[in-house]
Amino acid sequence: MSVENMDIEELYVVVDSNKPNLNDKTSKTLKRPGLDSQTVTNGIEKYHPQAFKESRTGFVYDIRMRYHGNLHEGEYHPEDPSRISGIAKILETYNCTERLVRIPAREATKEEVCLVHSVKHWNEVDKTAGMKFDQLVETGDQYNSVYLNNDSAFCARLACGGVIELCKAVMQGTVTNGFANVRPPGHHAEPEEAMGFCLFNNVAVTAKCLREYHNVNKILILDWDIHHGNGTQKAFYSDPNIVYCSIHRYENGEFYPGSEQANYTFFGSGEAKGKTINIPWPRAGMYDSDYIYAFDKVVMPIADEFSPDIVIVSAGFDAAEGDPIGENHVSPIAFGHMTHRLKSIANGRLVLALEGGYNIDSISRSALACVKVLLGEAPERLPPIKPSKDCMETVHNVLRVQSRYWKSLAPEHVEIAEDTITKQDCAIIDIDFSSNPGDNQSRHDLNELLLYVWDNMILHTAARHVFLLGAGIGCSSFTNLITEREPMILDRVGGVIMVPSEIEVPKVGRGTNLIDWYYEHSCIFVPEDHPYWEKKQKSKVFGRCKLPVGNMGVAPVPEILDQCHQEIFRYVYTILAEKLSYENSKPTSSSTFVILQAKHGNPFVA
Ligand code: X5A
Ligand code: ZN
């Protein structure tokens, strides 16, 4: 593409030249679809005599699930019996046990387990109860990451039956929600085989049971264990009634269980396209903000739109701070928040079933935070959400794929963006925003609007070279955007051009990295008689300020823009020409660019 030859008129794709109604946007993304006719007619209604009913929280814990243990005495295995006793103990210490309704575990039956697993698998597990030491070792070694003793099969049946009983209790209204403190875990267990410390897939078997025997129509399984639940995904990959959504460490397929099927490019098949949602972290080291961001941008909109009859969480705590395997940093408070958000779905019918998690202290404190929220306590306050660049990139990849299947992920604005921006080499998003410079409310609205356009339009595109062009009060909203979205901005923005006119020259936020970048990538046109030039110290936080050519002093925004437009486009062209000629030498280049322009006053006449 030769940018020099491009007519400026052709650059214009005015996506939205009026001030969108921010309230309208809110009601669109947060709207709750409500009960659809299917839910009302399939007999689910009788399960929740609603309004003001007292909330009760069920708890499954059977000490016999501690019998499953490593045969090699003295040899440490992370999936240890003390995991569930540690959780039980902390709940006791913090006086939660007495507030919980104990739901007895029982062994799952062959018929139940075989709704997910093959009879061959059931028999193989069953046989282990009578095996000698050598046979146990040999059988365990035949699987990927599984150990066995003579009680393993019994414990696996108990864990599975425990989750079934708790979910039944929730559907029947005996309890509102609950926590299943069970082991061995389940989500790696596939229809035909044990895997990853898992023998039977507790959550998958439960979901099938609910549909088969308990008249439940739609189920959401949310898996926040650090590992991808390959077994659960496999069990429901073509089932449109069960949504499986997993947040996990992926590392380009390197992390356990090490399959490409954990990538966001796997989203379900046939009628169930979009019913598998993978949110794959590219590395270890994710924090609370990353999880909450994924929740707010992907999990909750989908949960709301799907409107399940019950939510089951594959609640591993190996993403918790301190976990030796997960190496992420999720705090107990964040686990509490995720639990809290999920309570808003399915009339509060929510069951957490333990999966992985290998630091006893971490999993105990995380489980405690979740149980407290289930019991009705408010989660503690979290600091403001600051997702990492890797998180935002992952989430937006997920959104790009999933917005084809979920309306709530693709508001009208974004559909326009898909059509007008992704299908061409370039586009201009023009936001005209009329207001008075001193009006704080409109400044706040414009800040929100730019963040919204960035998150929902620009990040949905493949544009690698975004230019930000601010005029008048639009300028300070851009420095706000740059500060709020620093990691992605540094990655995607080619240059920032500002024409503040009589407005104060805005500054970017703290951080030498950001400030240096801003200085290197900005071009701020400040007229000769602007008070800026009187300042003694000209800090880099104001960007690279310059006098417009043929300076005529402070004038209304449209006039200054008019005066500067040659210079502005020369600036954009120079940077683009440089970047594109560099990229064209590489096969993977993308030449798309967007100019986001926000200003007040009359439309910019080029
Ligand atoms: C349930 C769970 C982890 C398996 C890791 C095997 N399994 N290296 O967290
Ligand atoms: Zn795990």
C-alpha cells in the first residue's frame, strides 16, 4: 500500500459521528436476558420458590476420601489427602462449618459414571481395588500422571457421588448453593481414561446426571483450575445444552495437559459452536486483575446470555498465589469475587467442586473466601483492575472468536467495527463530542467513551498501527486512555497527535517507560501564545510539543486543525511509511491502521 498516494477523502470511514449514549451501551452489555420460555416450560421453575427465601449453603466432605493416597511411602505427591482436611480445618477455625448444611457423600453408581465414561474405563478403575502393589503401580503408570491404591476407586466414586448429591440438593432447593470438598479431582478424566490425578470426571458426570435424571436443561461449567479440563471439554464438545468455559495456563500448548485443544480456537462443534470457551493464558504469572478482566469481558456476559439453570465450578485452587504448579498469583479475595459474580447467574444456584490446588495454605484460604461468599458475606474490596497486556490480548482473541456466537460479546458498535475496519487497510473513527472545556461530567463521559471504543472496537481489529488524534478537550481523554491502557497502547499505537488549542496541554500518568514512550511517539501542536511556553520546566509528561508551522496563535479548534492538517498527515505518513516498509520485508505483516480522532467543535474539514 502506498500511503503517499492515498487521497485523504478515502481515508474517511466515519463510524460514529454523534455522541453515543453511554447509558444505552451499559444497558446493552449488562442486560439480563431473563427466563426464556424453555426454562419456564421444562419444569425447572418448581425448583426455586424464589423471593426472599433464606439462603443456605451445602457442604460435602467425607473423610474417607482421604484414603486415596500415594503408595510409595515417604514419597511426596502434590495430590495429597491433606488437601481436603486442610480445607475442612480452616472452615472449622473460622466458624463456617456450623453455618453450612452438611450433604452426605455417597458412591456414584456405575450407571451414573457411565453417562460420561465407557464401561471399559469403569471396569479398569473398579479392578484396582483388588490389585497387589506391583499391579497398582503398573496400572497407574499406564495412565498419564495417575497414582492408585486399593481405595482409589472407592474414593473416586465418593467424590463423584458427593458432587452429584450437592447439585441435586441445589436443584431441589434444599440448599441454595454449596461447596464440594472432594478428591480425587476430576476434570482431566476423559471418557476412556484416567489422567492428571483424576479417575472419574466428577463435574462432567454430575452435569450429565442432572440432565438425564433431574430434568435440568442448561448447565454452565466454569473451570478456573490452572489446568485445562480436557476431560470436561471432550465430554461436552458437541453438546449445546452445556457450556464449558475454562481459564487456564496454556503457554502455547506447553503446559499440562499439553494439547492444542485448550486454545481459544477450539470453541465447540456442530450445534454446540460457541459452547466451549477457552481462555488460554500464554504464560505463568497472572494476577487477580487478569482473572477479573476475563470474568467481566467474557465469562459473565456469556453466563448471563446463556442463562443456565445451574452453575458448576471446577474449582481448582492451583491458580492461587503460592501454588507450586500453577505459578499464578490469584488471591483469596479474587476467588471470592469470582464466586460472588457467579451467584448472580441461575438464581444463585451455584456449586463449587474442588479440583486441583497443591499449596495447602493457599487452597485453604481460597476455599474459605469462596465459602464465605457462598454463605452470603461480601467479598473484600479489590484494588482497581489493571489487566496485563498478555491478558488483554488473550481476552480479545477469545472475544474475536466467540462474538460470532454470543450477542452479548458483539454489541452493535463492534459489528460496525468488524465490517468497516477489519475488511480494509485503514479506517478513521471520528468522534465529535460537543461540550464545554470546564465541564467535568462531559470530560468523564468522553474518557469512558474512548476506553469503550479502544476496548470494543480497536482491540477487535487486526490494526497494528493506531493513531490517536485529539483536539480540544479530546486531548486529555487521550492521555487518560494512554495511562489506563498502557501495555496495549505501547504495542499498537503508532503516534499521538494533539491539538489542544486553548486547552491546557494534558499529561500522561506515571512510569518512566510510559513517559519516554509518549515523548517519542507524540506530536503536540501548541500555539506560540499558549501559556505552556511560559512554563519553566518542560517535562516529557507533556509529550513532544511544537509550534505549528505558520503559527497564528491560539484560535478555535477547527481553525487550528485546518492550519495543522498538512503537518498532521505528513507526520502519520512518515511513521506509517517507515513501519510498513519494515513490515513488508517480513511475511507476516498487517498493514491495517486506524486513526481515532476525538475533538469538540465542528467536524474536521480536511
Ligand atoms: C487436577 C489437576 C494436575 C495434573 C498435573 C500433572 N491435575 N503433571 O490439577
Ligand atoms: Zn489443576
